[in-house]
Amino acid sequence: MTTQTDIPTAESGGERRSWLREHSELGVCALLLALGVLVLTDALTMDVDIAQRGPVGPKTVPIVVGAGLLVIAALLALDVLRGGRGQAEGGEDIDLSEPADWRTVLLLAGVFLGAAVLIEPLGFPIAGALLFWGAAYALGSRRIDRDPLIAAGLSLVTYTVFNNLLGVPLPGGPLMGVL
């Protein structure tokens, strides 16, 4: 025989949803915890040649970052469970009543993916110029006389710094012989 207390009511479900809504930051804690575990697992299972390792090996930074993520997740969870709450967005130039600008987001994503696809056949200088120009266009710049020149210059400077000064090889594409 069931009693009135055995039957779940809408109020008990509402209380659970209300508690979860008030403690929604725990979702961020769970994400940080999972990310920390992932980073630590990767760092601790990394195969490192003993001759390659110096006083600070390639495992050091990932271990520090993973441990930091776990500490931050625990501290944030403790704060949330003690009643701490994040402040609502109060940016001075953000109108939270306006919908998101999905056109700009999709344009930027398309430009980024296009540059990622074109970097191998065209090389970084050309793909980077298209990336910088496309990003400027997506963010609202319509100066067709100036933007391509700035994008090309920025791309060439970035290529030169990474490829020649820092020793990070980037694909040069058809301009490989010229640069």
C-alpha cells in the first residue's frame, strides 16, 4: 500500500530542478575535473625517451596543468556547495536581451575551416592572408582597398617569424621558393 509520501509529486521534481539550477556551476566543476583527469592521464602515459629528458621534461607542464585543473575544480565545487555564486554577465557593451549573432559566428567558423583546408595546398602565407582577410570581413570591415594588403602583410610577417626566427616549420606552398 502506498502512502502520500511514497508518490513523487511535481513539487519534489521542481525542488530538484531548482537545486540544480542554483548550483549549475557544478557542471563547470565536472568539466574541469574531466579535463584535468584527461590531461593527467595523457601526461602520465606519455612515452618519453630517457636520453631526451632533461631536468624539466615534456611531462612537467601537462602534469602541472592537470593538477591545477583538479585543484580548481575542487575549490570551485566547494565554493558552490557553500553558497557561492558566479556573477551574471554585466559587460558594458553587451546587451543580453539581444540574440546571438550566428551569422558572424558561422562566417568566422567557415573562414577558419577554409584556412585549415587550404593551408597544405596553398601554404601558410596565402591561407593565412585569406584567414585574416576573411576574419576582418566577418567582423564587419568592408575596406576592400586596405584589408587584403594588411592581411597579406600580417600573414607574411607571421610566416617569417615562425618559420625563420622561431624554427617552427610552416608550409610555404607555391611561395616556398620565393620566401
